[in-house]
Amino acid sequence: MNINDWLQAARQRLDALDARLLLQHVTGLSRTELICRPETPLTSAQLDCLETLATRRQAGEPLAYLVGEAGFRGRSFQVSPAVLVPRPETEELVDLALDKLRELAVRAPRVLDLGTGSGAIPISLALEYPAAQVSAVDVSPAALAVARANGAALQAPVRWLESDWFAALGDERFDLIVSNPPYIHAEDPHLAGDGLCFEPRLALTDGADGLACIRAIVADAAAHLEPGGWLLFEHGWDQGPASRNLLTLAGFKAVQTWQDLAGHDRISGGRTPSPQDAHP
Ligand code: GLN
């Protein structure tokens, strides 16, 4: 069987993009090579491997886990089932964080990412805002190992720490804190469906009402921010009002929610009071 035969047969059960990406992964050929050399024969080992991967894909496993990588802001990140697959919405969190860093205009701003997973957020920030001093924490050693490997492969200077939110940070302060915490309600039926059932539960749900981690982060963030420092975090489409309420109660200023490209509330944040607030 050659490449073309396999692609034709795969149409019955996979979408065309998934089929092509699995084929690239197994043969090591580029997209162009696949197109230019459709007659290339597949070995029986390659066919066995493709069969296994196609079956897993059909069962709903995210393609990123099957090929071991996912794209985020134009870079390739290694992923494993120890980490959430980076999402396009989270690219918008990075954009917003970059805006805030430019606004703050601190010479070497200190940045912290809480619950870093694959490390996609802090690595992107370190590479796209080179003056920043970026730290990232995760409670899962397995996730941190993936993040560290990504940092090394992409040559991003990030300090990695194993920590349950702020626990290992002592009294360190930052200019910007970002997070994509677990925010899905424990009883949300989506957790059992789509590809989500293959991803780490710890990265998706707080095991409670979906706001437990956000509450914990908002409660402790101000003590780890410089005056005028920003906290930005991702949340579910229906968690904007609750997030703004928590931020306001915790004393944050300029509290705001931003929508994702689909128009859903997706990121909320605010900054700590600064001397300017007293003299407007
Ligand atoms: N946005 C993700 C999803 O719905 C969830 C990410 C998270 O819990 N942090 O698939």
C-alpha cells in the first residue's frame, strides 16, 4: 500500500487534515513530500503504526497527543497526556499579557505563570518580550518535565518551579501574573466528552464549582504583585461576572473582562492599586 492508497482509505474514518498529519508523523515526510510523492510505499511497520493511531483518533484522542506536539503562536510544543493541549484562546491571553507588559514599561518586568502545563504561556512571553524575567509554576512534576523540555528545545529562559499556586514563592513579587487555571465545573458533561476525557483532569476542573482555583489565585495574587501590577487569567464563557466580582472584592483596580475570537467572555483581570490611584 502506498501513501495515496492509505489516504484514500483513511477518508472513511478520519478527517483529511488528521489523516495527513498522522501520515507526516509516521513517515517523517513533509506535507510537500507527501503531495509530490503519492506513490511512496508504506512499510508494514508504518501501516501498523498508522492503524493504531487512526483507531485512537477515531476514539476521540486529541491529535496533539498522537503526534506528541501542538502548535501555539507559531511554535511547536511537545505535549503528553500529563499536560493540557494548548488552546488558541490561550494565545489571546499571551497577546493581552504582552499589551500589559508594554503599558507597564518596566525595564525588566517580572512575570509569573501559574499552572503552566506545557509551558506554552511563559515560553511565548519569554521569547516575545525578551526583557521579561519569566517564572512558571505547576503542581504536577510530570507537567513541569514537559514544560522544562519545551523551554530547553525553544531556548526560552524561564525559571521553572514545582509549586501549588503561590506556595513555593515565599514573598516574591511580580509585575504581571497570568494563568490558565482549571475552570470547568466538576459536573460539566463536557469533561466526559470530546477530547477532554483524554486530558489531565487536574488541568481542566477544580473538582468543585469551576471557580475554586480562580478564587485561590485572586485571593493571594495581590500579595505577590508590585503596586500597579496586573493579574490576568482565563476562565469559562459564563465566569466573567463572578471573576470580576472576586477581583473587585480583593481590591483590584481597572477590573475588566475580555472576549475571545468567538465573542465569549474568556479572560478577566485587574491591577493592584498604585500611588496614582490616590492622585488621579
Ligand atoms: N478551555 C479549555 C476547554 O474548554 C479548558 C481549559 C482549562 O480548564 N483551563 O477545553
